Amino acid sequence: MAQFVIDANLPYHFALWQGPDFLHVRDLDEQWTDRQIWDFARDRDLVIVSKDADFSDLAAFSPPPPRVVHVCFGNVRLREFHDILSRHWPWIRDNIGRFRMLRVHRDRVEGIAEET
């Protein structure tokens, strides 16, 4: 069962995001707006993974679901992208439930906690 929806602005053929835990917007409908992606993920309790800051903004002001993993580092070669995400992904996967949003930088992951 899917846990993550990968936005169209991220690599489609990416080893970390293959398998039943992942849905790709490209396979759903590439023409969806951010709001349609948000609603789809919210209704299914999925985590949105994106480089789009709009999802970060929505997550900052809306309680989960959905949760957001915001990839915040700029354009890099695919190999470097893979290296960075591979290094951080196990922690992201294990800890996303504790946060409304995770911001992934080259050297760190920042968690934005839910309000209690």
C-alpha cells in the first residue's frame, strides 16, 4: 500500500522511489494542480515528496494529513541527488510520522513538528 506520492518535479526513474510504497504524480495525472495533489494525498493519508515550496507553505498552516517532505537543495546532477537522498531517506522514512513536514537539505534534515 502506498505511503508516499512523488511530485512530477522529481526524478521518475529513481531507485529509492520504486515499489508499492510509492505513487508518482506522473502515473496519476501530470496535469493535476498542487491542490489536487494535496487533496489526493490528504484523503489517502500519504506523504507528499516534492521540491515545490507551495506544499511546504500548505503544510505549515494545515494539520496533517498530508505530511510533506520538501527537497530544499537546488538543482544538482542526478548522481548527487541520489547520494543526498540515499543518505537521508532511512531517517526520513522512520521519522516522518513525528513531523508535519521535513525539509531536506544537502547536509541535514529539518523537522517541523506538529502543534500539540
